[in-house]
Amino acid sequence: MPRAPRCRAVRSLLRSQYREVLPLAVFLRRLGLEGSKLVQPGDPKAFCTLVAHCLVCVPWGSQPPPAGLSFHQVSSLKELVARVVQRLCEKGERNVLAFGFALLNGPQGGPPMAFTTSVRSYSPNSVTDSLRVSGAWMLLLSRVGDDLLVYLLARCALYLLVAPSCAYQVCGPPLYQVSATANTRLAVPLSYRPTRPVGRNFTNLGSTHRVRNSSHQEAWKPLVLPSRGAKRHLSITDKSVPSSKKARRDQALRLEKGPDDRQAVPTPSDPSSAETPTVPTSRATKEDLSSRGKAPGLSLSGSVCSKHKPSSTSQQSPLCQEAFQLRPFTETKRFLYSRGGYRKRLHRSFLLNNLQPSLTGARKLVEIIFLGVRPGPLCGTRRLSRRYWQMRPIFQQLLVNHTRCSYVKLLKSHCRFRAATDQVADALDTSPSHLIDLLRLHNSPWQVYGFLRACIRKLVPPGLWGTRHNERRFFKNVKQFISLGKYGKLSLQELMWKMRVEDCLWLRSSPGKSRVPAEEHRMRERILATFLFWLMDTYVVELLRSFFYITETTFQKNQLFFYRKSVWSKLQSIGVRQHLERVQLRELSQEEVRRHQEAWPAMPICRLRFIPKPSGLRPIVNMSFSMGTRAFGKEKQAQHFSKRLKTLFSVLNYERKKHPNLLGASVLGLNDIYRTWRTFVLRVRALDPAPRMYFVKADVTGAYDAIPQDKLVEVVGNMIRHSKNTYCIRQYAVVRKGCQGQVYKSFRKQVSTLSDLQPYMGQFVKHLQNSDGSVLRNSVVVEQSFSWNEASSSLFDFFLHFMRNNVVKIGGKCYVQHQGIPQGSSLSTLLCSLCFGDMENKLFAEVQQDGLLLRLVDDFLLVTPHLDQAKSFLRALVHGIPEYGCMINLQKTMVNFPVDSGTLDGAAPHQLPAHCLFPWCGILLDTQTLEVFYDYSGYSRTSIKASLTFQRVSKAGRRMRQKLLALLRLKCHGLFLDLQVNSLQTVCINVYKIFLLQAYRFHACVLQLPFDQHVRKNPAFFLDIIFRIASYCYSILKVKNAGMTLRIKGASGLFPPEAAHWLCYRAFLRKLAGHSVIYKRLLGTLRTTQRQLGRKLPRTTMAILKAAADPALSTDFQTILD
């Protein structure tokens, strides 16, 4: 029998997700089937390969095989598979074997094909189809019998290994939905093996040891050897728990959990279920809801705290976190882009506006907040427990306060702006200066916080807070909430941090100060958490949505700007008028809109919104909004439209890869720029002498809105309309395991034609490994869907309809677009590149002689040794190319050679020196040496803290480390680190600036750490992060320069690792020294380590490093706000 591929990473991944992972032969032998009966001499090679390559995975909680298994075959393979698929469809179980099949009355689309009497095939399933007719599987059925094969297909998950390192799933629940924590242990991440420290004995910078946390996961906690005379602080993991306390703690934990460590669900017969509050979970992510939070300070896995100080607040109890059965988040996106125009009141549908300030209204409010009753008339009388019945008077006072609160007066008091500017705003002048004045009328987060604080103080009776301490804690959370960025989240765990539950008398079910049992204390925590979450997620969010328009900007990353509704209404009116003047739109009557919705109910009617720019407004089209879907309930049609749009995108990408010349000079990202630029630079440097290069940079004005639709239809038609191809679309998922044990999932599409189709999954996975092995390796592939007959003609008809019927809703009116590309879809960028690529192939083919023409979407760059070609190219773009809607913006046009304005009809682009750093699309190009630097000017006057978000609650320290390393990987691109493109001095400068940016990000993350997790409490953890950043960057540098010897012996060589560490510590010292109060425990170690590295490095290397770290070369960082 042939040997199975090792596929160690795949086996490790499967072992982390399933209870048991065994080879097929071993699994069958355990059930009593003799090995000699499974594989016999003379068996076909295909059958032997199947047995050797097949892995049987037993899920957690899977039922054991039925007793008295029979190894006799009764049915044919087709009958058996049909029976299994029908059973899976009837039970509604998700199984890879049943993908594409459904019952006759099932919610499926597409033309069905008969499979059994009650099951139809709605889309091909290549795994099931090949299995049904496979001779190897037929022989396996004859050897193991019906009962066992049915058990394997229906109750287990089968995987077939594909050499050299991958596998694909045959049956079972899809791997990307399998949870490793279903019933028992968590997956243990792979051990981190720290590299040998360089430059010194890193005892107090990189040493680590393995610790266990309460969830039985392994983490790495760096240690600091205490200095002489220093007090050693023990962490919670170092302290032993007395057996008696441990027994009581375990008993209490069991009270909160059901069998097998699963969350117990209260039943009607449970006397405590009537008092269990319902925490809103509608906006919590599935991952957050499925996890159990841990109290801050109890587990230091990935944490940044090494001390644990007991207090009287809610973090004191080891069982505090058990109070949170669910851990929802409230998100800043809840109050973004609120509509409503010029409104100075809370919305009429707001909950508090619809409740009378009486005991009856208070009862309704209590039931809505704590018992999960939906707002509206009571369906019937339900008896409240004594605890909730006693809450009615205090919540009645809350309703009375709401009716007496003058929100408009509070808004004018705290969020005021100059009256003179407000009077000017009434003129609705569209001049640029007036628009800039309006854009400056945004309120600061501090003003908004003052308004919210005043409203909450007016609303909430003092008795609900209990003490001023709780009130101050909540206001601190409000201030933090509105200071988060666009993707910010505030968790219930943070809301409850340091809240004193015992101070809230209204939480008690009976008066008195008797000893409170643990179960009663947890109940009070749940009730208080529910109220605080409602106050933040409902009341505060509604205030923000009612009185402010909140949006991000183009110049401050994800930082939020707060505009009064009256100001934004004027800004939006100006933006709409400017957009209608710039874009060719035709207004639709109500009858035309109705006919459009009836004819194409799934075609989205897009909304237009604006985001502020430094000098105006940028229109953004949201295609996810579909009026037809909401009005007619056509969710299925909307999903079908989205699927067709993605299919068209995949087909165009397939043709683009098959015919690269279609894109002309287009580059689709840094990888394309690097590959093209590297080839050009090596070719130029081979010339002797090297010629002088002339640079031209040009930016097309309004490219998406100016491209003629007829030209775009012609370009796309030439790609797919005249093709007789029938496309095959395979949609699949790829699951792999990271180096630290994380499971990564990605979902992809693969397009092919009948000429290059790989119909069987084994062939397909092998093809993916051979053609793109750097991407697909050590992975499991799960096929999701497979389509055979996507005709090019039908796809082109869909494209025509998509182009000709793009409807945009602006200010309550609907318009159809007659020019330009529909924005807001995945096709927009690709269509723009295809159109301009056709223009370049026809008009600028000769410009690239001995030179290079690049274009990133609508930004052109020409580098050529011929001055006349540079001038000819510039002249053609300045005069414009109306056939393609190409007209450049002279204010953004740059050259590095003199230009006679007379030849350009008086136009004068910005002229740079002949030798300079030429900016283009976020990079700087040396016009003489052709070396590449990163352009950090985009970070000027921006907040790193507002633009950087990470999961700050669960293991915030580990999340911070993962975030910083992921961002570092994006910045360490070969375009800046390749020593064949750039000199050693340039690479050192790029590396130093990368580290300096990482230092700013490091500081931004530290400022966002929750639960008083300070650097001084565990300095070794933060030192270890800095060490890992240096080591990770150097490992990437070695990969980008494979084949070059960077280190010879010791610290000598072209670029030894000690040089990277020295640059890293120098960059972090420059940033962290400005915040010495926060990082006092880190600065001494960093300075000592840097000095020791400097002594080991050669003088010539040190001279290069010091020159690269010269502050004069990184002045852009001085204007970063954090």
C-alpha cells in the first residue's frame, strides 16, 4: 500500500478541531475489521491510495457507532449516497456531502435536477458526484458494508490528503464552521520558539516561560529578573489556591454551567429563570457571544498585568465574569451616518417617547430592559418578581425626568458655534471658502461629551447610580465611547469595570444588609450590567443619532467628526448640487421608479453620502442599500444579484490574468509595482552610462464619473461578448493553522473554462499547489459550490443591465446615471483599469520605449530617458482624451524637467528639481538612483490612536502584540527592503522609519489598554513585544533578499541582525523617551541594550545606522498628533 503524505500541518489542524483524527485503516481496525480484509493483494492502486490518504475525524459530541455493526454490503454505492444525502437534507444538517442538494420545498434557486424522489440537485457537487461513481469507493463499500460507510459519511468528517501538504474535505460539517471548543478542551497553540537573542544576554528582554490560564490555553509570558533589592511581585498564576476555596469556587462555577462545560439555559421550571435579565445581543458578533469572558486580572495569558490587587469593586470577585452570560458590544457604527435632516428632537419612535411617566409605563420599561419584552402594547399580564416590582418607582422617576428634560437647550449650551458663522451658513453659498467655513463647524468630542453628560444627569435618578463613584465610572465610559474610531467597540465588561454593585440598593430583592450569597451577587451584577448596556447602547446612541451627523473624513483616518444636524444639512445640500453639476444624472419620476423596481426588484437603488475633505466633500455611493429589497421583501433576488455581480467580477479577473495586456500599464497594488519597478531598475542599471530619467505624474479628474459608458461597454464586450466560452465557477474555502495556533479561513472563487477545467477535487487541489504553492500550502480545501454553465453572453447581458440601470437616491429623489462607472461595487476599480488600459494600448504604446509607464487606477507615472516622449505624454493628457473621459488635474500634476507653458496652452504643472524624491501613490522615487522610499507625509496631522483599533477586552496584551506584528508585515514590503533595488543606506532608512512608525503604533495601543493595564505592572511583556518586532522585521528582510549573505560572522556582514535590533531600539527610544512617565521601566533596558549592540557592530556599519537614524530624515513624524 502506498505511503500517505505526511501533511503535518494539516493533521495538526484537524487534531485541534476534532476529538479524534485517525487514518481510515486504523479507525476500521478499532471497530473490529481486520486489516487483511480491508486491503488485499491485487487491489487497484486507486483503492490503496484512497485507504492510505483518507483521514477519519470524529467530531466532539459525536455519537458512537451503533452496536452490532454489520460489514455486509446491501445497497449499491449510488443508493447509499442518495440515502445519506436525503437524510441530511431532511434533518437540515450542514454537510459537505449534501452541498447543492435540498428538499423539493427547500429555499433554493436555480433549475433543479432530480436526485431522489424528495431531493433535488440545485448545483453540482463535484465531491459527491465523483464519490458516487468512484470504483475505489465502491470497493470500500464492499469491504466495510453499508452500516459502517453510512456512519462514516453521516456522522464523521472524512478528509483526503493531497501531496505534498494539503487536503480536501469529503463529508461532515464544513471545517470552517467547526468549533474546537464544542464540548471539551481548547486547541493548544504551537509553542513559540524564541530565536537566540542577539547582541547581549537578553535575560530580561526576551526570556519567556509557559503559563496556563483558566481556559487551559498556553501563552507566553515574558519575565523580568528583579534588580537587587527590588520587591518581587507574584502573579495570580503563582499563587496557590486553598483546596477549600477551590472547591467552593468549582461548585459555584458548576452552578453557572450546564453539562460538558456548556452554558446552562434557564427553563420555565427553574425558579431563578424568572429573574434572569436578558442582555441585548442583537449586535454582538457570533464570536463574542460564543465566548465566556474572564475577569480582568484573573488570567494573565497574553495580559499585560502581573499584579493583582483586591478591591471592593466588581473586579474583586473571582466569579465576577460569570455574571456575564453573554458579552455583547456596543459599536460606534451604530450612530454613524444618521439620516433625518434638520431635526432638533429625539425621534418619535424612541422608546422613552412612547411610555407614559406612570407606574404602568415604568413597568413596561422594566420589562423591556431586563426581561427582553419587545416594545409595544402588552400581549398579556405577566407577573413580575418582587425584585422587578420594586424597581417601578425609580424607573417612573426616570420617565418623568425624560419628559422634563429640554434636550435642545442642553444642545445649544454645550455644542454652540458662532452666531455670525451660522447666519452666513443660511445663504447656502457654494463657493469653496464658504464650504470650508462650514466644514470647520464640527463639535469636538469634549463638547459632545458635555452634552451627553448633562442629558444623562437630567435623566437618571441618583438612586440608580447608588454613589457618585458609579456615575463617574459610567461617564468615563461615555467619554471613551465617543472617542473611539470608526470601528471602535465598547464591551459590557468595560462598562462594568470598577462598578460597585453593593451601592445600588434598587438591585436588592429584599431590604437589609445581611450577608449576600454569591448567586445573589451575580444576579445583581447581571441586572446592573443589563441596565448600563441599555443606557449606553440605546439612550446614548439615540442622542447621538438624533442631534448629530457623525462621519469619518478623508484626512483623519478613522477619527470621527461630530456635526450638528443643522450644519450638516447645509453641507449636504451643497454637496448634492455640486455632484449633480459634475455627474450626468437624469431624474426619475415616481412611476419610472416603480417600473424599475417591478422589472428589476433585486437591482440595488444606491444611496449617496458625503465625507469631508480638507477642501470639500467626497461623494460615496453605498450599493449595499437596496430600496427594492426593503420595499418588496426580495431578499432572495438581492442575494442572486450580488452573486451574479461577484461571478462577473471573477470572470473579468480570469480574462485579465489570461490576457495581461488588457490592463495596459495598470498595477493593482504594491506587489505589481515592485515586480515591474524591479525589472525596470535592473535593466536601466545594466546600461553604461546610466541615462537621466524624466518623470511625469498625472492624476485623472473624476475618473469614475467621466468615463463614457459606451466605451466601457465596448472594452468589456471585446473581452467576453465575442468569446464562445462557457465558464465554470468553483467557490471554495481554505482553512489553515497559523504559527501560534490560530485558525485562518479564507473564501475564494476559481474560474476556468472547459479547456482548463479540473473537475475532480483531488486534481483541483494539486493544481492549486503546483500553480500557486506559495499561497496554498498546509491547508484544507472545502468546496462550497460548483457551476458548469456560466455563458459569456448571459454575463455580458447582466453587465449591460448593471451599467444602464444604475439608480442613485439623492436627497429623496432617484436618478439614473448615464455616464461613468457605477460606484460602490467590487467592479468599479477593475472597470476603470480596463478602460484606461485600452486607451494606453492604443495611444501610448510608443511612450514606453526604453521607459516605464505605470498607472494605479487613475494615477499615471511615466519614467523615460527621452525628454520629447515625456513632453508628448504630458501634452496629450493636458489636452485631454474625451473618447475615454480622461482629463487630468493640473494641480496634482508633477514633472522634474522644465516645461514651456506655451506648449500646454498656458497650463503649468508643478515642477520639481531634476534630482529629487518624486512622490507617487504613497512612495518616493529617487529620480537619479531610482531607489524607493515610503512616503509618510500622509500621517501628518493625523492621530495614530484613532486609526488603530484592536480587540481590547479578551487578552488585550496578546491582541496588541498580534496587531502590531500584522501591521509590521504589511509595511515590510520588498519594494523598500530589496537590496538589489535600493542601496544599503536606503534600506536602513526605510527600516528605521518602519520601526519609528511601529513605536507610534505601540504607544497608541498602550493608551488604549483597558482595565488599568499599565506598562509598569509588567515591563517584560512590552520589552518582549519590541524584541519580537525587531526579530520579525529582520526575518522578513532575509526573505526579501533570499540568496544574499547578510551576516558573515558575529555582528559583521552587509546587514546583520544586530543592526536591525539597534535601529529598532533607537526608534523606540526616540518615541518613548517623550513619554518617560509611562515608559520609565522600559527606557533603561532599551538604552543599555542599544549600547551593547553598538559595541559589537563594526564602525562602518554604525556610521550607516546613525546616518539612517538622523532625525532630519524623519521630520514627517514630528507632526503626528499622538
